[in-house]
Amino acid sequence: MKYSVLIILAVVVPLTYAASLPEPEIPAFVKTIKDLHRGPPRQPSSNRANVETRWITQKLDNFDDSNTATWEDRILINEDYFVDGSPIFIYLGGEWEIKPGDISSGHLVDLARKYNGAVITTEHRFFGKSFPIRPQSTENLKYQSVNQALADVNNVIKVLKQEDKYKDSKVIISGCSYSATMAVFFKKLYPDVAVGSWASSAPLKAKVDFKEYMEVVGEALTQLAGDYCYDLINNATAYYEDLFDSGNGEQAKKELNLCDSFDATNEKDRWQIFSTIANVFANLAQYQKPESYDLAKYCSVLRSFSNDDSVALSKFLQWRLNNPKCVNSRYQGTVDYYKWAMDNDDGSGVAWTYQTCSEFGWFQSSKSPNQPFGSSFPATLYTDTCHDVFGSDFTENDIQGYIKATNDEFGGIHQNIKNLYMTHGGLDPWSKVGAGKAQGATIIPQASHCSDLGSISATDSPGLTAAKERLAELVAEWLA
């Protein structure tokens, strides 16, 4: 017994110490990555739904019978319209914290109302309040995978089906972004559990160097804001790249208001600031709404800061980062922050970073010349981060192998799945690793990421309305 107590103390003391360390400043790069994976915008609602919180006991390892460790997984349930035996509509949580607003309004909730169904959202392991194990060390993050998360969802359904009111309910799965990827893969692995699956903007092909992402951001800027906006960003980026390349990095550092710790001669620091700039604009393009003229408005703000392109870009960057005293964009600072976050549930998404390193890649680089963000942030920025944060099993070759294994298992964009409806925005940067028309997906012109989650509205474009109406038709068929 004394021996057991000593073991427990040996484990607890380091965790307590780590948790007591002061929180370092969040690097600008981490902020922009977190924003890109913040989850889809919640839909406005005039009605307050009665959303119940439930906790479902899950296995730590769904594929190892000898591992008996369990944990509590959070789900949210809206039964405002539910009649016993009616359908269960499940909105899968992705790399974000689930909230009642996820299932209070929107197209899925409208469908649930029509069919007297329940609406449920599940929280993905290692996000929000659903932590199967702590700390988020590399050793513990081995339990973070899409297969583990899909098995968790399957178990949630099994548990619900044990209740009389749900035992005869048909199940429809849905998701957005990575959770749409899950919606596709769930229907593939558990074809008889759900009668249908709706995947909005699902990335399907794992890829290390995702150079096409920034290409689509550039296309969106050109189509929806104008050539002047694209050219402004392109000119300003080229100006700062030239300063660094000509040995005038300190001048670039001053004009971009970079913190003293930034090393103008450090290649990785330079990778990070140019990636940060690109991410700021990618955030705007990823969730733009063409009917609101979002990108045109932001580009007007960009120009309003100065008639000088480089000054305008720098001031716009400060503004989007909430006007910090200086822009913290040092490569080692990012590595150190992620290592700190592994011991602290800070919401930075370190578990998602791990999944990109171990399963998906999707590292958004500047390798393509057909985008306005220069050529100064290769995918190596991300693969090096994987290695420096998670350890020696994450060399570039290792990561290439993990990505290949994901595609080998799940088939990339080529899916042959019954009762699956896939949608993408025509200006969604993620569409370049998703299914296209040739693979049966519906493409919504000029729309971006997860654009079809909201209720059918008079402000919807014809393409957006048609996509939503098609889903309603398919749901009727799936439930028939």
C-alpha cells in the first residue's frame, strides 16, 4: 500500500507544478491557427432552446480490451420537438468546445422540428470539457485519433438506444469541417448505425503540403473584393520579403512592429510571421458570406489604414490581432507555448495540432505562386513544429507515412458510400482536399466553409437554397 501511494505522488506532483507555471503570452501564429479552427459560426436564434447536458462513459482506448480505463464524454441534447421513437439528428463536434447554440437553430434543427426529432451534439475527445486523460503529453495523445473519436460516437448512439424513447429512433449524422470528415468516415465504418450522413465542407484527402489552400484564399479576395485587394497584399508581402532577403530584416521588424525577441536572421521566425499574415486573411476568407460583402468590407478597411501598401498591411495586421504592444511571432515561442499547453487546458488546440501531425497534415504553405502571400512559409514550418513539440517520432518522413496511412484507410476523396450528402462552397479553401462534382458533391457558387448550416433564408443565393432543399429531400428519403 505504501508503494502505491508513492507512485501516485510521483505522478501528481509534476502535474501540479506544471499547472502552476505562469501562462506564457500566446504567440500571434497560435492565435491565428486557433481562429482558423474555432468551429463554425453559431446560427442566430430568437428562441431559447432547452438544451440538456449529459455525460457518457467512454473507454480510453476503444480498441484495446485489456485497457479498462474510462472517462466521461459530454454531449448536449435538444428535445424541444422530440416525440418518442422519432429521429435523432446528431451534429458531430470537431476541434472545438460544443455549446448549446450548436443545436439551438439552423437547418438541422429545422429538420428536427419537421420530424419531431431530437438534436444532439457530441464533444470530441480532448476538446472542450471532454478530456479522457491528462496531461496532453505525446504519450497520452496517442489516444487522440479520428478512429477513437468515431468509436466514441458509436458508443453514444448505443447508450442512447438503450433508452425506451430512443430505441426505435433512426439516426442521421452531420458535421462541418473536420467533423464533416468524421460524418463521412462514420458512415463508412458504421454503415448500418445511421440511415444517412450530411457532410458540409469535409476535408477528405490527408496531405502534408496543402499549398492549394492559400490559392483559394487569393481567389476569394479577387472575386469578392477585387484585384486591388489581391495586389495590395501581394505588393506589401513582396516588400517585406525583399527587406528580409536584402539584409534589412531589422527594418522589416520595425515596420511590422515585431517584438524584440523576433530574430530577423532566423529563417523559422521569418516563416512564422509570413504565415501569420496569411492566416489573418485566410480567417476572413474561410467564413466569408458573399451576401454580406465581408471581404470587400475588410479590404476597404485594409486600404483605409494607408495609401502605402506595406503600411496598410502592417496596420491591418495589428488591428486584427487586437493592437498588441508588439507582434509576438517567434518560432521557438510557439514551440514553448504548445509544450506549456500540453500541461494546461488552455484551449489552444494542441490536441488538434497533434492530429494534423499524426493523421492529416493539411499544412497551409506558400509553395504555390498563385497566391498573394509570398513564398516564405513552407510546409516545413509545420513539420518542424510537430517534431519540436511532439518528439522524435514526428520527422517529416514519419509524418508523410502517417498521412499515407490515413488515405490508405479511408480512401481520400473517393468515397462509395450509400446515403451520403456532401457539400462544399465554391470558394472554400478546404474544398481542394474535399470531394468535387466528379465525386458527387454539391458545390455552392462563391460560398465558403460550412456555408449551408443556417436555416433557409431569403438572403440565401439560389445555389445555397438549392443545396439546403436537396438535403431536406434526402432526409425525407432516408427516413422513409
